[in-house]
Amino acid sequence: MMTDQLAQAAVLFAVGMSVVFAFLTLLIGGIHSIAWFARVFPEPEAVSHHKKPKYTQQNKNNTTETTVDPSIVTVITAAVNAHRRKG
């Protein structure tokens, strides 16, 4: 009786581990085949015809160019200051 249950448990264990091993092997093989396909047939780089507007930002010591709208910077600065005052 006890040996029958142990035999069934061993069979169930072997079948379960085999299924998991087969699944993981297929998963790794699939990932490697997708990586191979991506290397062999690369997608052409997307060309953006839309240029982002450039804004100049005046700091204390220098002037830098940025693509962030100054009104957005003002709103973010106000939100950060409000958060700091609240906490």
C-alpha cells in the first residue's frame, strides 16, 4: 500500500519535472530563435521627419539648448515646490 503510493508519487514527480523541463527548454529555444531572427532581419531605423523645437534655457553661468517648453518647466517647478511645502 505504502509502496504503491510512493511509486505513484515518484511517477507524478517525474512527469511533472519532465513537463516543466520541456516547457522551459521550448521557451529558451523560442527566445533564442526570436533573437536570431531579429539579428538576421533587422528592422530599418525609423526616420523622424518631425523636428523637436529647441528652447534656450538661461542658467546663472551659461545658456543651454533644450527641447522642453519653458512653460512645462514652470509647471513642474511649481508642483515640486508645492510637494516640498506639503511634506
